[in-house]
Amino acid sequence: MSVAVLSAPSCGRYTTGLGHPEREARHAAVAAALHALPGVTELTAPDATRAALVRAHDASYVDGLLAREPVEALVPLDADTILGPGTLRAAQAAAGAAVHAVDLVLDGVHPAAFCNVRPPGHHAERARAMGFCFFNNVAVAALHALEARGLERVAVIDFDVHHGNGTEDILGADERVFFCSSFQHPLYPYSGAESNEPGLRNVPLRAGTDGAGWRTAVAPWFPALRAFAPQLLLVSAGFDAHEQDALANLRLHEEDYAWITRELVTLGAELVAPIVSTLEGGYDLQALGASAAAHVGALMGL
């Protein structure tokens, strides 16, 4: 089946500085890998509106961030999160891609969509940028689906190697959302292992966990998701749990990402719940491109 791939030129243009892992080449590596797949429909993402952003983030945070983008210099908001020329335009496009993807799948234009975007989003909290993230793309998309499109139940599945602390901060107590997150622990942002909200299924993993161990650990997600019966599946697709990725110590491979995607496609077909996936982490360029291609290929049924 055809899958929409949404991106924007701004996502590949802004810089984070020499040696930063969240670099321009990530966008190009994914774009090249996906361009080779048959049946991909490439679309340009619109910028997210302020109204979409303030559903997930405090208005004062959104307005303050948009007002301070530097013209020339790189400004560190923390040790990892660098604001520079073009950063916030890309962040608006990344959130806008997720919102537009939700509209496309809910309107039946495409059965699934993937957003090849940077900056990532799942560490951005309601009023705090962190972990390379400024706006929480998947949370913005979830609240658009719930509040602008009238859905009653949405699930978010996050398999990045780092805990989706920002997504949990924004959506964790929302009874309309079921949030699943697997992550290496202990590891940045050093959260999630003690979370106990009823709509959360966090899976902390020891360093060295391989694909078989990860599949076993996340398998309970699927009966819980079926019981929740979401009308939309949103995926925070981080590929930094890959064995080749130097920022962490899990040992997943492309086939593991294809496996969970096939499981989600099966679940979505059962529930009549379309899928929107948005890129989070993944910093080894070869592993990132190959994993994204495996993920999107599985969305397409390849």
C-alpha cells in the first residue's frame, strides 16, 4: 500500500554545530533510503499553527521560544539542545508534518504516513525544550486528533532508546491516550522506570538487551492496546536502539523495527486505526537509513 512520507526542506538545513549527533546528514540519510522504496508518496509538510502547538505546550513557552530564534549565532538552551538559525522553522515544520499526517490518514487519503523530520520531539515537555527537542511532535499530533478531529482514544508507541519523558509529561495523565515506551535504563533522561499512570506501559531495558529480549519485553503492549481500542496509532520511531548506534547500548537491528511495525499494522487493521509515525532518534547514518527503510517498508506491507 502507498505510504505518505512528509518532510520539509527546513528540516535538513539547520545546524546544531560541529560534532553534534543531531545533524543535517540524518535527514538526508533517511530521505535517500526512503526514496528508493516503491509506493512512497513524498509530500511537503506545512508549518504547525500556534493553535496546534499550544494544545500540547504552554502558550507562554511557545510564544517565548518563537520570539527568541537567533539570526546568526548558535545558542545552547542546555548542554544538548542547540537553538540556531532556522531551528524553530524546522521545529514548526516537524510538528506540522505530524498534524498534516493525522489529517491525511483520518481523511482516508493515505492509510499510513511517516514524517522524516528533525528536530525530534519526544523529550520536549509542556514548558521545556530538552534532549534535542523543542516541540513535541507526537503530542501535538495526538491532541490535534483528539481536540480538532474529535477522536476519543489515541495510542502512542515510542521505541526510541531514550524514554519519551516529554510525551509522558504532556499526555501521561490524559485518559484518552494510551502511551507505550521502551527505553534503555538507566540512560538519559533518567526517567520512566517508576511511572505508574494507568494509561502508561513503560518498558525499561538493561544495557545489552538484544532484539529477542526487546520483543519479549514489549509483547504485552499488544493485548493492552487491543483492550484500549485506539482509533489512531501514533509512533515515535527512534532508531537509536540499533546495535550500531553509539549513543546507547541496546542491540536491535532493522528486522526488529520491521517486526514491531508489522505488529502495529496488524493491530491497526483489526481496530480500523490508521498509523502515523514520526522520526525521533537514530544517529548512526547507515543504521538510521536502513532502519527507517525497514520501518516504512513494513508500513507498506513489503
